[in-house]
Amino acid sequence: MNLEDEPIKVMEKMMYLNYDGMIKNPILKEWYNKDIFDKIQQNFNNENGISKVDFVYDSFVEVVEHWQKNGRMRKDINSKMIMAIFSSIINVDLHKDEIGIEYFPEVLEHISEFIMKGLTE
């Protein structure tokens, strides 16, 4: 992934790679299997799974700050707030049952697009 691409392109590529990885991995593919999703989500929540991906935060906040410095992302929103907005995308994924699992992963694509347009235009 080229982090020098436009921010919206980077986010689209990240979403694609994430989705592609989930489809190709037989274990991760079950994340979108309604029959066993509840068990996977319960284990994820019980083990505080979201904390296990903090390494992504540390490296990506630097990318956001680079984009802000170069005028490619809004500067009026703190980089940590932008990361919190990005984290909300992950949290939406954890509530797919309430939203309607039939809308995933498309709902994530739309939310990501709307967020990125709001942060870059």
C-alpha cells in the first residue's frame, strides 16, 4: 500500500485488503457467517480483542499527522480524534447483528467513504 496516495485511496485499499484477507482466511471468513458470528464476537469481546490491534493505531496516527501536515487531511480536527473516528468504523463492525448482518461489509465501505470525504474535502 502506498501511503503517499490520496487518503481516500489508502482507506479504500485498507478496506479491500481487510475484506480480501477475511474471505481468503477460513477462520476470519466466519466473522460474516451469521450462524457462528455471535460466538466469535463473544470471544472477541471477552478477550478484549480490540486492544490487541493497538499497534495499528500507533503507526497509522503518524500517517494521519503526515497527511495533515501536507494539507491532505483536515487540520482542524486533532489526529487523535481522527483515529477515534476511524476506531468507530471498527466498532460498527462489532454491532453488525443489531444493524443487520446482511448489510456487511457494504455498510463499512459507505461509512468509510463518508468519513474520508468529510476529513479530506
